[in-house]
Amino acid sequence: MIEINPESQVSSNNVFEDKLNALVLGVGGAGAKIVNTLSLSACEGLEYIVLDSDVQSLRQVTHCETRQIGKKILRGFGTGASREVAQSIAEAEKDELRKLVGRYSLLYLIAGFGGGLGGGVAPVIAELAAEEGVFVIAISIFPFFCEGTDRSMRATRSQDEMTVHAHLHISLPNELLALQANENANFVELYESSNRMISDAVEGLWLSFFCPGPLALDLGLLRSTFGFREGKCVGTLAVASATGDSRVESLWETLLAHPWLKKGSLLRSAGTVLALFIGKDGFSLGDAEAFQRRIASENPGAKIMLGACTPAEFNSDELRIVLITHPRRTVRNEEKPAPIYGDKELVSLNEVSREMLEKKRPPTRNVPPPPALTNSQIDLLKSQMPYSGGRSKRGYNDPNQGFLDLKITSVGRFDQCEKTYYKNQPIDVPTYSRLGYILD
Amino acid sequence: MLFKKRKQYATGIEIGTSKICVVIAEVSEKCPFKVLGVGQSVSSGVRKGVIFNTEATIAEVRAAVADAENLANVSIGEVCVGITGGHIKSAFSVGEHMLESADGRVTEEDREDALKNAIECPPKEISESVLVLHRIKQQPLLDGQLEEPGLNARGRILTQPLYWIYGNRNQIWEPIKILQDLCLEPKYPVFNGFAASIALMDAEQRKKGGLIIDLGAGTTEFAFTHGGCIRYAGSLSIGGDHVSNDLALGLKLEIGVAENLKTFHGRAICDPQAKNALLPFKTPNGENKSVRFDYFQIIMELRLKEIFQIIRETLAEAGLQLGPDQGVMLCGGGACIQMISSLASSVFQAQSWPFCLNHLDGICDSLKKPEFATPIGLARYCASKMSRKTGGPLANVFSLKGLTGKRKERE
């Protein structure tokens, strides 16, 4: 457990006059497991609570406080992957939830989306907390591809709702971990590595508010940077540690290869980059400048915020970085560019899912492109057209217009008759038309 | 006696695409064939020779029959109805018979046996779904050579070709049922081209051979005769309506206006002097308009030429071609188009025989028009059947009895 120097309080620019406190709230099954792991390395000032409806899931949480929700309706069972049931339970117990989160200044809301309770209750809690003036940092876990499209679609809807209410919403797709991991890696190993990174991030963010350091990063700055309501987006985070003399370069290489940064692409496309350095002595201004230059070279237009803290328990040699990237501020009605598929740029699961929901039905792929004709071919076809010159209102004289081989011609009074053919020729079609005679 | 003492009345009914025509003729000892009356009505329930609106056709046939009966002042009974449409097809069968007489001479019994063999071996196209209209005896072959007309020829194998004309069973029964509903006795369904050849060709022309083309509104029938019998016959679902349709689409006219212009100004071969000339006309609304006369003639020529070319190609595929002394005779409403005979002559590369019904007695001059050729031929067929001792094909529900037995008058 890390001790916090009581002298290294948050600066007087903090909005809150009371003592700074934070709640790490895990909602649902995934959130419960993550917070249970986080609470093992508990930070001073952080409280850990797990909220779930499933009694079995709550029984497995052994290191922190648990709260059961929806006792009367669900009677100790889960929501059955129903967001609507979870939302209705949250609405029913709104007052209790408001009381739970309202007394904190910072709320880490951790939930796995795609199921029922996490995706349904967490956005409601975020809304209630924001109404109470709590700064909400939401960390949501996006399901694997193999869990099915239904789960992904539910997760996307929950993600959209959370983005509206949380001040800072970080989405961590499990699939990106899977892409980097070994094929034979099992779920336990993946989850453990993910939980470790989340724990480091939560801890690092919290430490930056409490621990003294050369570069201060307070809650007020976070609020002003991420607290706007319009155009909020989903960010991501990455945690890296390095030791040795060239630790800055090592950190940079680790970040560029980080799965949650999509191998650096999210860093390059970010609008805001928050870099929190956690280390003991030895983190110099030169290191900060070097890092800032590297980020600027990758992403010249990004707003870079650097913070640094020096907790007492850290190894003197270790330098840890918690990087939070936030996309560029966009109005919600703007059309996002289509995702690029390929080996070079990995497609975000979130973007794909949203595109899947919003995408219109593509046109048929059986329509061949119009043939490209040379000028001599165009002239030949024009001369063979049955109409020319004065029939311009039909557009037949457009030299750029393609000419289909199949011509649908009216047969006048024989339209409703059984068609007559001679040697596969439709005899009902006027003879002059079939022979290509041009009548002005 | 050849004829019964009391008078008999032979009726031919043609249910065409544009009109329904009924011809009533008297069959008696004094005059084998005398046309008493003709009744006509507009046909609105027939398309391309096939009845699609039975109720309308019944009413129109009733009106035409009533007109004819009023004019002839008789009440008709047995009727010969014309059958046409694109479903009419034809095929050959061959019957062979080994001559049994010791001297190898051909006897009457040999001919009958050869004919029987030809009847009993129908073409593979003859099935349950088709109805046979005619089985026309062709010239028999003796040891592969055409048999001399007289008897007492010698040989080993007598071959009797038989030409079958058949069509879709349902479509043939449709006009018969209509006439039965009108309490008439449709005894003889006859292919229109067959009837036209009966009416138009005299014995000499039939022997010489020639091509009869009936240019109707919805269909065009043709029959190629040679050696006194029909060698090939067929029906195309193309007719004068296609010409009017082409004019309406090409010149942007109403179909009625196109029909009128075709009737009054139609020409089968373009007139070089008509280039850039205008053909004025009045629309039903009373507006004065005009169309390019050369385009008008071009459209007509192309369509009519195409019809003749199709007939020529069909005959060529059957291995038939008009000889130097053979000719083309046109009938039907389309025969009234100017220069149509010249066009047919140029396409078939044969002489064009002018339309003539003078060899038939008992027809007044007003009826000696191309459009009456088929119904007169139907009535004449009916009269020839009634003159025989046995009934026609319909009397025994299309059995084969009518064609076996005594040597019949060559059809």
C-alpha cells in the first residue's frame, strides 16, 4: 500500500474545498473482478466498492466492499444480459446510488460493457455523479470479437451513453489485447495483464493528485480539459514502465507498440495527450522535453499535458508513464471517416461497431462498371442510335453516356401480349428499330 | 346421288384478329356452291389469331352469324371454322408398304395400306397436347421415285408421305366451343392457309404449284402447293397490326391514326419521289398534322419485307423454293396494300399471281376481294365435305375414319 505524504496536497486551485477523496466503483461482473484486483494494491484516499446484482459474483469479491443492487427484482441473479432491466433497476434505486457516489470528488467507474448490469447501470451512475459535481473517469471494457455481435452492439450503446455523462471515458477493447497476445494465451492471462494496466493507470492518476512532483496535474485541470459536454469522445490509455539510462526511449518504444494505443495510431490521431510520469528522483526536465518533442513529432496538432509525481515507494530507477489519449473534439453530428482496413492500421472495434450500426445497406456488387469507350467507339454508337439530334431532351446525344447492349424497347400495342420470337429476335419490336434505322 | 335432294347450306366462319366473317353458301344439285350471304363484325377478343376474351368473341360471332343469316335468309347448321395462330405447326410422316402382288404392280389396296402405315406412324411431335387438323397425302413414291399417276406401275416398295398440320389442342378447341355455345355445329376445323389455297388456286395452278400468303391483321398464313397438294403450310404471329404498330411507334402517332394512314396511303415499296414529302392527316381531336411520307413508306416496307423474308427462310429450311413457273398469290386484308405484289415478287424471286376468284362459281363480284378469300375457302371446304357420303372429321370426334377407304378427291 502506498503512503501518501499529507503535505503533498492538491493545489489550492482545486475546485473542491473538502478533502479530496475518490471512489473506485466496479459495476457488474467484469467491474467486480477488476476492482477486486485493484483493491489488492490499495491507495490511500481511494475507496473500492463493487456493485452487482449477482450474489455469486459478489461472493467472489474478497478484498473490498460489496453492494447488491436490484435485490427485490432480480433476487440475487444477474440481469440476463438485458441493459433495459439494468437501467430500470438503476432508475429505481437512483437515490441510493446518488447517495453512494455523491460524497466523492472523483469517481473511477469501471465496468465491462456488453452484458447487462455493467452497461446498463454504469452510465446511470455516471450521470448521477456528474449531477452531484463528481468528476467521473469511466473505464469501460469492450468485449472480444468471439463473444458475438449482440454483445458488441450492446457494448457500443452503453459506450455511447457513458460518453455523454462521464467527464473522461476510456474504452479498453479486449480484442486489442488478444491481437497482441500469443494464440495459446488463455483468458486468465489476458485479464491479468489488462487488470494490471488498469490498476497502474488508476493508481497513477490518483497519485498525480496527491503526490508532490515537478509537474503538477490537478483535478481542476482535468475537469477543464475533459469536462466539456459537447463533442465528448472515447479515449484510451496506456501504461508503460522502464528502467535504465535510456528509459525514456524504452518507454516511447513500449508506448508505440502498446495494443491499447493501436500500435501508436491513436497517439498520432489524438487531440489531447495526457502523460503522467511516476518516478522517484531522476526524472529531469530534459526527459520531459524529450518526451514532449516525440509526441509533437508524431502528432504536431495534439494538446500535450504533462504531469509528474514522485511517490516515495517507487524505485529510484523505475519510470512509469500513464498515457491517456483523447480524440480530437468533434461535434456529434459530424460524420466520422470510414475506418481503414489493412495491415498497417488496425481498426478500432468501437468504430467498426458504430459503423455497423449506422451503415446503410451497400448497393449490390453485381452491377458492373460502365464500359470505357474510345472516341471512335462513341461516334460509332451515336450513329447507330435510333434517335439523334432533335431528341436531345432524352439525353441520347451525350457523348459521355455509356451505351448498354441490352435495349428495352416498347412494343406498343403488343406490350400485354405473348411475345413473338423468330430466331431469338423479338418480332414485336418494330423492324426499323431492330435494323437500326434512324428516323429524325 | 352426289347431293341430297334438299338444299344444304355450308358455312365458313373465320374468327380473325380484326374482323369475324361468316359466309353462307348453298350446296345443291344444281349449283354445287353458291354464296348466299356474308356477315361481318369487328373482332375485339382476339390477339394474334388466338382468342383471349371469350365473352366478347361470342357476342361478335353471334352478331356476324345473325347478319349472314339475315342476308341469306336461312338458318345455318354445320359450320367450318378457320383455325390460325402461331401454334400451328406441321410435320411429315412416311408409310411404307411392300407390294404383295406377284407381278409387282401397284394396286389400290397397296395404296391404302401404305396410307394406313403412314397414319399409324405419326411424327414424334404429335402428342396428347396437340390436335391434328389435316393429314394431307403427298405424292407417293415407288422405289424412291415419284409414282406415275396411273395404276399398274411396277415396283417393290411403295412409300406414302403424309403431311400433318396440327396445333395446340386448347387453342383449337376455343373457337369450336364458342360456336357450340351458339348452338352451331362446328364440324370441320380448317387451317386458314389451307382454306385460302382451296379458294384461290384452280386445279392447274395447284398442279403447277405456288405459294399462297394470307396477310391478316394478327397473323400471316402461308401454304406452298406442288403437284396438286400442299407441301408446306404454316402460320406466323405477325400481321397488319405489326405494320400499324411500327407506324405508331416510329412516327409517334395514335394507333387508330396509324391504322387509317396505312389503309389509305399504305405502300409496300418506297416511292423515290416521296423523299422529304409530308403526309398530312387529321387527328381525332381535329388537329391538322403531318408526317414524313418517306419514313412512313420505309417503316411499312421494312416490316412487310421482313414478313416475306421469314416465310422464304422457313420454306428454304424445309428445302422448298419457288420454281420459275410457280407464283405467289396474296390474299387477306394486307393484299390491298399498294405494290405488295411487287414486293412479294422481289423477295421470293417469282412471279406474282394476281388475286382472282373467277374460277369459283356462285360468288358475286362484291365478294371477290382478298379479305373474303379465307372465309369463302372455308365455306367451300365445308361444301366439299358435305357433298361426300361420309361425314367430316368432326362427325367422329376427330377419328381417322374419314381419311381411309375410298380414294378421295385430292385436297
